[in-house]
Amino acid sequence: MEMTPHRWEATSAYLSEVFGRPDRQLSTHRERARAAGLPDIAVSPDVGRLLHLLTSLANNGRGAGVAVEVGTLGGFSGIWIARGLAPGGRLYTIEPEKKHAAFARDEFKSAGVADRVTQIDAAAPGAISELGARLAPASVDLLFLDAIKADYRAYVEAAETLLKPGALIIADNALGSGDWWIDTPSGTNAARDAVDAFNRWMATGGRFDCACVPIREGVLIARKRA
Ligand SMILES: C[S@@+](CC[C@H](N)C(=O)[O-])C[C@H]1O[C@@H](n2cnc3c(N)ncnc32)[C@H](O)[C@@H]1O
């Protein structure tokens, strides 16, 4: 069941050839992040491309006016999202690790998106609840989850009143991560079990329409029902 890294590399190379290579800022990001000692766990360019497209499709095709990301790391996924926002739109991106946030600050500047990104140097889900003081209820068009897998449900619950009806919720690692895949036997890996429970909660709770795209480690895409 698990896709081998060989398959990933071949698939990514094909997707970049056909659907467009990331610009120089994004294609050299990984090198700079590694040199700075950041963990090599950013989304792949193909997932970045998907995030960009979904951000531009959010808000009834007008582009997200407000997007929230949980787990900035070095800003790779954030740059893709920021570039898909509606004119005047804003990305709030949450990251408690000071080293990651500082690196991301420079990347957002070099990518030319710093003017539309607000970094929140704190941990979710608390940081999401605190966003409620800055943002009106039902004002967020897109929520991207890419931090602690066991807390995905808590992130969605913290954001729920901020999400517009029709808002997109996107969760990376819906099918796997470093040491587990979704067919790992239940009861043997806590992160797998937490993501499995999250997927089922999203799919059956009646509040979201969901699909899971088996790209890389799986991307859950959901829309909040009206
Ligand atoms: C997989 S990385 C994010 C990758 C990033 N989205 C990208 O693709 O460029 C996960 C990040 O979540 C951060 N993180 C850990 N706990 C967190 C929390 N409670 N709230 C927000 N971010 C958290 C980690 O420090 C790490 O930088």
C-alpha cells in the first residue's frame, strides 16, 4: 500500500514537468531550510500546487480572503497559500518554534508575500482560539492543518466558529507520515490511530463534505456545510 519514495520522486518530476515548476524562490527553499537545520518535513511542490489552486478557488472562486495555517515550519506551504489569496487577502500562520518562525519570516519577505502574511508565534489550538479576538465569526475561507496530527480535531473545533459556511479545511498526512501508513494495524501507532479517528470524525459528523486525495501522504479536503 505504501508509496515508495522512488514513486514519489518520479511522480513529482512528472507533475512539475507537466503542471509547472515552482519558481526559483520555492525551488531553492528546501536547500536553505536544510542548511538552516530545519526538519525536512515541508509539503512537496505537488501538494503546494494543490494548496495554491484550492486557495484561489475558495470563497466561491474569488480566492480566500482569510486563510489560517497551523504549522508554518519554514513557510514553504504558506508561500503557496499566500500566492493564491484574493487581492487584499491575508494568511495567518501559526508556529510555536522560534527558529522555524524566524526562518519563515525571511522566506515570506524574499517571496514577496510578507505584506499579506501574519505570523503567530504560538501553539495551536490555543492560538486559533485567540484569533477569535482579531477575526469576526464566519470570516475564514480556508484552514490548512499540518502540525501535530493527534490534535487535528482540536484545531478544527477551535476554528469552527471562525469558518465561513463553504470554507475549505485541508489536512496534510491524512494517509501517512514518517513511521506509519493508514494500513498500519490499529493499536500499534498512536499518530495513525489519531488521524484515522480524525478522518472518520470529519467524514461522518454531518458538518463537512469530504474527499481524500491520495497525493503524497494524503490530503483531506473538506468543505463546511451551510
Ligand atoms: C510538518 S511541519 C509544517 C510544514 C509546513 N506546513 C510546510 O509544508 O512548509 C509541522 C510544523 O508544526 C509546528 N508545530 C508543532 N506543534 C504545533 C502547534 N501546537 N501549533 C502550531 N504548529 C505546531 C512544528 O514546529 C513544525 O514547524
